[in-house]
Amino acid sequence: MSSTGVKFYQVGSFAVGNRLLDPELRSAQSEQGRANSLTSGHRACQGCGEALGARYVLDAAMRAAQGRMVTVNATGCLEVFSTPYPETSWRVAWLHSLFGNAPAVATGVAAGLRATGKDDVRVVAQGGDGATVDIGFACLSGMFERNDDVLYICYDNGGYMNTGVQRSGATPPAARTTTTQAVGDEPGNVFGQGKDVPRIAVAHEIPYVATATVADLRDLEAKVDKAMGMHGARYLHVLVPCPLGWGSASKDTVKIARLATESGHFPVFEAERGEVTSVRKIRHQVPVEEYLTLQGRYKHLFSPVRRDDVIDRLQAMADRNIARYGLVEEVL
Amino acid sequence: MLQQVEGSKAVAVAVAASRPQVICAYPISPQTHIVEELSRMVKSGELRGCEYVNMESEFAAMSGVIGASAVGARSYTATASQGLLYMVEAVYNASGMGLPIVMTVANRAIGAPINIWNDHGDAMSQRDSGWIQLYATSNQEAADMHVQAFKIAEELSVPVMVCMDGFVLTHATERVDVLEQDAVDAFLPPYSPRQLLDPDDPVSIGSMVGPEAFTEVRYLAHMRQLEALDVIPRVAAEFAAQFGRDSGGLLRSYRTDGAETIVIALGSVFGTLQDVIDAERADGVSVGLLGVTSFRPFPYEATHAAVQGARRVVVIERALAVGAGGIVAGDVRIALTGTEISQRTVIAGLGGRPITTTSLREMLGRAVRDELPALTFLDLDTGVVDRELRRLHPVDRFADVLPQT
Ligand SMILES: Cc1ncc(C[n+]2csc(CCOP(=O)(O)OP(=O)(O)O)c2C)c(N)n1
Ligand code: SF4
Ligand SMILES: [Mg+2]
């Protein structure tokens, strides 16, 4: 494993609404007049990364759109925990249609707004990883290919959480889900390419693609802001730990997301029109194992017998990300 | 203006004159000519104020018009057969959310075996989807009914499917009074949505509803369809008053007065049947014809009234409920409740098989002599099915139920 050079970072730069910052640089969350798009009282689990991510994403998007925004939501945890009739946690104009069609609905919304002369109203669509990389993938690719004026957000918690933690095309290798259980010779999810939708999105050469996590909410907000400053199809893939599905402690959601990036397991980058334009360098590189041990879904890699063979393969995948995106600063 | 045009073109012109704001579509025969023409009209600037989106599937096409309709745009799509089945989940979703989308279904059979020709199996599969379903008897009526469909849909906030026989109508060139913009504008007011996704007044649409209110939501959808039983004929009457011809409505009666036998049918076979009825009447046979224009909602009371005095009805269906028989027949049976009228079902024209005057007259002859079985497959090749049944069942236990046509 390569090591990281010494770098000085301002302590507290992760903090929201940092008072040391100029007002215009402050977080959308720090603003008293924030949209509060996903307001309190919803039924997400404690420590839900998706709820956290969605709140930051939508408030930042609402700020950028000056409140002129419509949101389309796929079926999944985010939809179910937010709108048990007759209640709703959404303070944005919000439409849920189906599990697999959010990108296409958003396309229609954008077309409808144009046709009715409301060109100023922006469209944000969002869904879980299942909705995005699996069942809604054809619609997503179609929306990209036509370059429809939609910002699509995928909240990736690596499985079909709403239906009880089944495997999705975004479930990482070796992870236990209820349909890839920790039994047999290769416990947990199979090894393979997985479906790397951020890279597939880049291949569509759309104006903007970025990944982010709920560990760096300022970065997440900044990317939403940047995306909202552009038109055409834009894609943001956000890693959102799920305490229930990952078998992790509610208090560890942000920590686990940080370890995912600091280990290279989840690369954070931006791309514009088919080219990677920036990567978030690893600050304090950690072995993938540190990321794994906080999660019950990888427990079978450590007990009853330690599976170094599998852990090594996961490390190799992280190393590949590090090499592909240049996540580690060369020591000079 | 009277023109010699293809049915698809007449429909495209009627749709365009209805000033749709968003069209999302995906091609499938025999719907293609309609959407090709509309896409051309949008691209050339002939149809202004409209977004035409080439979607990646029918599922996406219906999803697109759901989104467009939800932000208050008048929205249209068209499909057929496999395409309709491919969009089913979204079809139900559109009606569940009460979005007044209009869709043409260029009726075509459903595979396997794959078959591009006409029957009603596609639209009939969406019988309970919550959409209003209107069946056109001619290209004139198909064109006219699209303009009416937008009015009905938007008044009730219910989506409407206009069904026209694939190829038989879509690809037939005949004389049609092509609808003109001024006249359609006078008939159809701009769309004012009942509910709207609007940043100025944000609402959540498409919430999860549990047992505490789901029945009520469904009940209200049912009531809106029943309301359509008043709205559909009223809109048809308004249309007749302005355009001077009968198109649409719930039912269409032809020479049913005093008829002993009444044939009930949907779609373009109505024209063939009119000729058959004329010929039979000329021969002194007491027959009449009832066309069902509105299949959903089904006009039970109007049907009951329309067949009063008859001794028997023969329902001709271009679709089959495998294992049951007729589909429309079930509704007719409900409509006949409390009468002594006997009912026969004839499955005809599946997968594009021509329904000929000769076969219809032969069948009617048997019907009036009370020789028609409860369920008949018109022009069935008994040699083929007989051979196959015997091959499948060497022990000849099906011999006595083989059709005797
Ligand atoms: C067509 C269809 N298939 C399956 C389902 C069941 N379903 C609802 S949500 C869901 C999983 C959602 O997973 P994801 O998109 O990753 O969102 P999460 O709940 O994990 O946030 C599934 C399988 C459905 N609603 N519709
Ligand atoms: S199951 Fe996971 S994604 Fe769903 S609400 Fe709970 S923590 Fe959030
Ligand atoms: Mg998920």
C-alpha cells in the first residue's frame, strides 16, 4: 500500500456552516432561510445516510434554484419513509411515480415545464441504487443520451434496503445481504465488476458526473451547486451508509462513509463531458479492513475464521481505484 | 376539410389540433405512422408549443407523459400490443394519480406467437387499469374521438385510451373530414389541471397509502369513471352540435328497432356488420346492431335499454380470455341481468384474420335458428386444431368438446 505525504488541512473544514467562512461560502444547511426540503418527522432509521444525504442535496439544490424546483423520486426507502399518507416530509414540489421510471418521469417533467413556459423551474430526480443501477437503468441511460435537463441523484447504500436488504447491482463483493447470505464457499455477494454507474455515466459524455459521500457534506453541497449551475443531464452518485442493511452503529454512518473514501473503496471524483476533471485525494489512507470491521455485513470475513483471501481481494479493488483515479498524492 | 388520407394521418392531425404540449413515444407497428407524423409536425414547426421526446421504451414513454402531465402540460402518447404491455406498470400509475393523459392504442394482437396484425387483446388486457377506453368504428370517428378524449380526460382528471384497429384503420386511406385548428380551438378549451407540481405551492404527489385510505382512493376512481357515463355522451353531443356528425358517445345503435337478434361489437367491424344487417334485413331477418364505443366505463344501463325487446344477442369479440371465452361478453351478461334475452359469444378476427361478410351471415343464420353454441370461434380451422388436440391427447377424451363449427 502506498503512503500519503504530509498535508495540512484546516481543522473543522468538514463542519457545517463554519463561522470562519465568508457568508456566501457557508453551507446551505447553516442558513436560517434554508428550504428544509426534507423536514423532520420522517420515519428513516436512526443514522440513515440516505436521509442525511437527501436533506443536504435538496437544500443545496433549492438554494441554487432559488426555490424554483421540482423533485421526482423513485420508490425506495427515501420515498417510503418520507410520505406515509396523509403525512409528508417534503417541503418541495415532489412527485413519486414508480420504482424504475424516475429518470423518464423527470424527462417528462422537464419537457412539460418547457412547454408550459416555466423554463426557470429546475428538475432534480432521485432514487436508491436499486432504482438507479438496476431497474431504472434503461430510463437513466435514455435520459443521459438525450441530455435532458435533469440532475439525477443516486443514493447508494449498496442494496435494496426498503424491501429488506436484498442484493442490488451496486452491492459490493463479499457483502452479506438477505439474498447473498454469509453461507457456502463464497459467503456474501459474488466478486465481479459490479455495475459502476458513475463510470457508465461518464461514458455517456454528459455535462457533469460526480461522486460524493455523506462524510464530506460541504463537498456534496458544492457538487450539487456546481451541477445546478449547468444544464443538460447531470449525475451525482452519493455513498450513503445504511445502519440497518450494513449492520453498523447509527453513530458510525459518517465515519464509515469517510473510511470508504480514505481506504479507496469508494473513489470520489468529478467528470465533465467524458473526462475526469478532479478527484478527492485520500487524506489519511487506511487499509480497507478498517472500513470493513465496522459493518456486520462483512462479519463473516473475520469470524469464525479470518478470510484473508477475501479481504485481500477487496484491498486489491481499492488499490485499483487508487491507481485509476490517482487518489493518493505521490510523496516527493 | 374533406381529404383522402390515411387513418394515422387523420389522427395525427386531430391530436396536433388539440394542441398537445408534450408527446413522448416509442415506435411499434401499427402505431408508427401516427407518431412519425407528429414528430415531423413538431420538428418542422407546424405544431408549435409542443415538445416531442423520443423515449427509450414504452415504459419510459408513459413515464414521461406522467411527469409532463403532473406539471400541467397536455400530454399524449400512442402505442400498441407489446408496447402497451411493456408500459403497463406506468399505465396503472397514470390513472392512479388521475393524470388526464390521452393515448392512442392502434390495436394489435399480443404474442406469443408474435403477430403484428389487429385484434383487441392489447387494450382488453388493460380493462381494469382505470383508463377510459373508447373504440373507434372508422377513421373519421378515430380522429374526432381524440379531440373529445382530451376534453373528457381533462374534465374528469382521468386518462383516456382511444382504441383504433391496427392496419384496418391506421393504415387505411379513406375520405375523412380532417379537423381544422379553429374548430378544435372552439371545441376544446386549454388544459387547466386539477392538481399540479408547482414550486410556488409545493405538494407531494404519489404518496404511499395504506389500508386506512386505499379503499377510498379506489372508490373515488370508480366514481369518476361512473361520472364519465354522463360526460362521454355530453361531449359527443357537443361535438355533434359543432361539427354536425355523430362520433364517440357510449353506444351506437343501428337498426335495432324491433330487432329479434342484436349483434354487439366494438371497433371497425361495425362497418362490415352494418352491411350484413342491411343484407339480412333485406332478406326479412329481424336483426340489428349495437356498437360499444365506451368499453370502460361500461354502459350497463344504456346497453340494457338498447337491447330491450330483443330475443337474443350475439357478442362479437376481437379478443379472447383464455380459459373463459369472451371479455365484453361478461359485461353484456351483467347488462342483460333481469331480461330473458339469450346470449352467444363469437370470437372473431384474432391476429388480423379477416372477418368476412360471408362468415358473419352464415354465423348469424345459425344464431337466429338458435343453433349457435355458447362460444364460437369464427372461421376456425377445425382440421388443424383437431389434429393438434389428438396429437396432444392420444386418448381421445376431448373428442366431444371439439368445436363443431
Ligand atoms: C417494479 C417493482 N419491483 C419491485 C419493487 C419492490 N421494491 C420497492 S423499493 C425496492 C428496493 C429499493 O432499493 P433502492 O432503490 O436501492 O433504494 P433503498 O430502499 O435501498 O434506498 C424494491 C425492490 C417495486 N416497488 N416495484
Ligand atoms: S433501511 Fe437503511 S436506507 Fe432505509 S431508512 Fe433505514 S437506514 Fe435508511
Ligand atoms: Mg439501496
